[in-house]
Amino acid sequence: MKTNFINTSLKVRANHIAFLCENLDKTIKEVKHELLQIAPNDKEAYITYKNKVYDRLNV
């Protein structure tokens, strides 16, 4: 029974990680899209937020 609990707990954690990764992927794509939208008209904001995104991803 203890083994079943441990296996179930690990599966729940793995599913949670998969869910977080999927959301992260969607968020990154959305941020990239928004950055590309502002790039032609506001280079300063584009560079500032692009650098913030890179900094966050390097942590």
C-alpha cells in the first residue's frame, strides 16, 4: 500500500510539472508575440522587456 501511495504521489507531481511546463510554453509564446508587436514602435520598451525575459529564463 505504501508503494502504491508513493507511485501515485510521483505521478501527481509529474503531471503537475507537465501542466506547469505547458503553461510556461504558452506564456513564453505570448510574451514573444507581444514583444514583436511593440518592437517596431517602441524599441526601448522592446529591449527592456526582452532583456527582462532573458534574465528570468537564465535564473
